[in-house]
Amino acid sequence: MLDGQVVDVGDDVVEVYHRVHKKFGDEAVLITKVDSEPIKTYKIRSPRLATPLP
């Protein structure tokens, strides 16, 4: 996915990677397997400082 849009589809992730790399170069593109179940989302909490450090 790039900017929320599907840019390529295929069964072989390596072939998809090569096509996407050829078309978009070094642009950051999400390549992931799509399944009937959504990917789990994890929330990781991090403490925030009351006053920012200089």
C-alpha cells in the first residue's frame, strides 16, 4: 500500500516486491499478506515527561 491505496497484488511476495520496487524505487511501500482476519493492533504506552528536556 502507498498513500492508502493498493498498488500491486500477487501470491509471491518476492515478485510483488520486485514489481513495486521497479515502479516506485526506494519509496516506502507496505507489502503484507492479506487474510480474512485483520492484523492485530497493539497499543504500547509510553510515559511522557511533565516538562520537556532541553
